[in-house]
Amino acid sequence: MGPAIIPSMFQMFEQAHEASRRRKGELGIGLSVARSLIATHGGTIEASGDGPRRGSRFIINPAPV
């Protein structure tokens, strides 16, 4: 995923390639749910990527115990 997509990827039903994903039955809720669960427990999630087909990185920072 490219840097331009990252800000919207944590929104419910958002997908990078919406038309092709809808045919496969994917809803686009995974990252939104993940962010909500992590935030509920006091943590954060960050994403970065260098562009399409170049891999993506997700960093989960849990709340201190």
C-alpha cells in the first residue's frame, strides 16, 4: 500500500482496490476493528508502506502494564 492510502485504511469499509475486493466477498473492516480493539486497551497501531506490491508494515504499540 502506498503512503497516500494509509490515512484512510483504518476507516470502516475502506479498501485499496475496492472493485476487486468486493468480488471476493471482503468487507474492508479488518483494520478498523483491529484499531478499535487496540485503542480500547490503550494501545495504538501504525501502518507504513512503500507502494503497491512492495509490502506493508503494521506496528502495534500496546499500553504499558
